[in-house]
Amino acid sequence: MINIVLFGKPGAGKGTQAEFLKGKYNLTHLSTGDIFRFNIKNETELGKLAKTYMDQGDLVPDEVTIKMLQSEVDNNQDSAGFLFDGFPRTIAQADALDVFLASKNEKITATIALDADDEILVARLLERGKTSGRVDDQDEDKIRNRYQEYNEKTAPLMNYYSQQHKFYSVNGIGSIAEITERLSAVIEKL
């Protein structure tokens, strides 16, 4: 089983690449954003709980997020592996994910970061915001704030996984096909 964590700042192309990689390697794509939206829309117990935090403008606690991910993993036991997108975002979440996967006799195989210049990503998100309707993609200050949060909370995971010899970085600038090829080259060597 291959279990990959896909890293990258907002706009780096994680969701786009995940679509290609999940098909190519028969992986189940687990996007925390998608999982949150699904659980809230379908008014699951975890969705209702998450919504209470989100409605107050608070971050959903790790234990709620992890329970949602555990449920998704349990519901996809026939998968050849998982592609985690948007999780983990902190070392505490990475530890919790490691413990959960170990309980299934599994582990993170690799973490791959899509590396891209902030200025290119800001322009990309502002352009996406014109058609996506996402408010957080239409305000440069909000975009830069998301990058600051990424640098403070998520970037330390690179060292966490580097120490385990599981961290890889690829150039996230180029055509979709070029970036997919770079990611595939890393995955093929695992």
C-alpha cells in the first residue's frame, strides 16, 4: 500500500495533481476540505460537531478531523493506498496519523511538496478567484495570510518527514503534465 501526503501552499496545484495521481496509482484521494463539506452537507454526527466550531470561526479540533479521516480510510479498505491532501497540517496531526496508520499496519510512504514561488501562486489564486467564487482566493491579503499560516504550522512538517527520510520536493511550476511527470518520477522510486 502506498500512502502519500501531498504538501503545497494554496494554489500550488495539490487538488489538480491529486486527480491525476489517484487514477494513475489507484489511490483514494482524501482531501480534508472535501471530507468536511461532505460530512456537514450530509449532517453526520462528526459533520454537525465540525460545523459548531466552524460557525464560531474556530478551527476544527484535531480529534474531530482525525475521526473523519479514520472513517474514510475504514470505508476504503480495498484501496491501493491513500493520497492525503490538506492533512496533516501540524506535527501533532502527523503524530496522530502515524499512530492511526500503525494500528492498521500501515505507514506514510512519502510526503511530496509542490514547491512554487509565492508571487506566482498569488497571481494564480487571484486568477482562480475570478471564476471559483471562493472569497479567500479574491483578496491578496487573505492569500498572504494563508501563506504565513502555512509557513508557521505546516512547513515544520518538512523537517518531521525529512528526519524519517520520507520527504521529497518537486518543482510545482510548469504545465500540469510536466508537474504530474515530476511527481510520478518520485512515486515510481518509492
